[in-house]
Amino acid sequence: MKLSEIQETIKEHDFNLENKPGYFMKLIEEVGELSEAIRKEKSGQPTEFNIKGSIAEELNDILYYVCALANVHDIDLEETYILKDKLNKVKYSR
């Protein structure tokens, strides 16, 4: 699934312009949960039976709220990635 498709799927089910601060607070909460999962070394690709509390689950949750924030701020993350990558190629000579 492309990032644009993920963004669109999230937008279809969770788009509330009045909840911009709420999406950001959830993102911060999920970053904290990722920190805990990393500390507990819950790495590796999970299955449906062991996804809860894993690094993978928390990264997914972070991606969700990054996409939700991008949606309410009318940002295309794929296009932004391309633009930023061009700048980084010059900055880091790659």
C-alpha cells in the first residue's frame, strides 16, 4: 500500500479539522509507547497473536497519527517526501 493510499484510508474514517491538537497529542502518546516497546526490546515482525505492545504496533500507530495530522493540514506526505529528498540529496551529497 502506498503512503497516499494509507493517508486516504485514514481520511475516510478519521478526519476532524477541529481535532488538530488531539491528533498531535495522540502522536506524542504513541511515541511514548514506542519508547516503552523499544526499552522492553519487543522487536521483530509480529503476528496477530503478539502484536500488542510491539515496536511494530507502535510504529503503525505513529504512522496513523502522522497521516491524520497531514490530512487535517492538507499535506500530501508522498509529495513532501519527494521534495525533502531532493533537498537532502544536495545537503548530504548523495
